[in-house]
Amino acid sequence: MRIRFIYQTHKWLAVAALVASLAWFVSGTLMAVPGRLRTSSPNMVVGAEAEATLTNAPGFADARVSVASAIAAVRARSDAPGRITSVRMRRFPGRLAYQIAGSDGTHLIDATTGVIFAVDAAMAEQIARQAVGPDTALGPVTVQRTPTSDYRGPFPVYRVPAADGKGTVFYVSGISGDARFSDRRSRMFTSIVNWHDFFFLTGLLSDSAVRAALFVFAVLGTAMTLAGVLILVMQFQTWQRRRFDRSPLRPRRS
């Protein structure tokens, strides 16, 4: 009765956790695929590596504004200046900038003039142009403020499509200027990888409900695994008893 109960428990827990387990295993497998194989443009360069190769931006030695002056400019703009948590030097098309992050958000300050500026549609297009080169046409720049399966934040973000035959789309943050891109292949991978955290439920349920669903299925999956381990242990014990019963060295009963 005991072993039958454990078998039945394991079976029904497996049925309950089937969809979640399959989603986690499939998405986890794709997470292990090297990044260069998950895109149609493995040589596309964005981010810090792209900033280092900009030809139309001042060099780091051209900075004329000190870090202290840049921080002072940020604090002077805020009604309730908070603690500064990080300072980075960035290169953008036509600009050398400090990126200053604090408890009140992220700010960009021109390192040659000390002027606070924001990433606009024109700069977002220039950042995308730097990545695709001069021969690829770019579509209209639009502002995206809601998450999709391919981009989740931060917002606002500028969406810049490229007519390269690969369905490439650039996303340039309106806050920090950070850029990333996707194409048809990477979006296919991403749509499946997103199964790992039940992103497909975000349009139907609240964030707290999605987290609750993840927790419930994780508990079910853990219980199913433990039941399976218990069954394995009991089967091993049964095998040992049978092996002992057949042992020729076992003393015979008189």
C-alpha cells in the first residue's frame, strides 16, 4: 500500500508539472546554446565594444569636465538629490559623456561641455547606423513603452528596424543609450527561452500571479523529484533483499 501510494503520488505530480517541466527543460537546453549560434549576425557589435570603435566621437582624453563637476550638475538639477551609486564614461555619436547613476535615476552629462542631455531618436538612429554600416537602410524610429517577448525594459526605448533581410531590430534605451539587437533567429530562440519564467502568461496574469504560478509548479516539480528518488531507494532496497534471499551463503532454515 505504501509503495502504491508513492507511485500514484509521483504519477499525478508528474501530470500536474508536465507542462512546466517540459518548458523548463526545453528552454534550459536552448539557454546553453552559444550566443553566436542564436543570431543571424554573430559579428554585429553593440555596447561597449561598439563605443570603443566610434570614429565620430571625442576620445576619452578630450574630457574637459571633471567627475565632481558632472555630479554637481546632476545634483543641481534634482530637487532631492540622492546618493550616487556609479559613474561611467561613455562614447556616443558626436559626444563623450559621463553616465551617472543614483537613487534618483540615470543621467548623461556631456564630458566636454558639462551639459546634461538625453538620448533622442536621432542619436538612437546613429547608434544603430554604427552597428549595421552605411549600406543598410534603417526604418522609422519609434518609441516603445511596453514589454514584448523580445524586449522587457527599461523604458522608454527607441526601436530601430534594419532592412538587412534578417529582420534585425535595434533597441536603444532612451535613459542610458544602451543598445541591443535581435533578428528572426534570436527572436525564435528568445520566444522559447522565455518559457523559463512563464513570460507567455504576462499578458493574461499580473506579475505577482505569474510569480505565484512559478512557485507552485516549482514546488510540484520538487515534490515529484523527491517522490521519484524515494521510489528509486525503495526499489534498490527490494533488489538488495532479493539478492540476499538468493545468496548461496545464506544459512538454510532447518
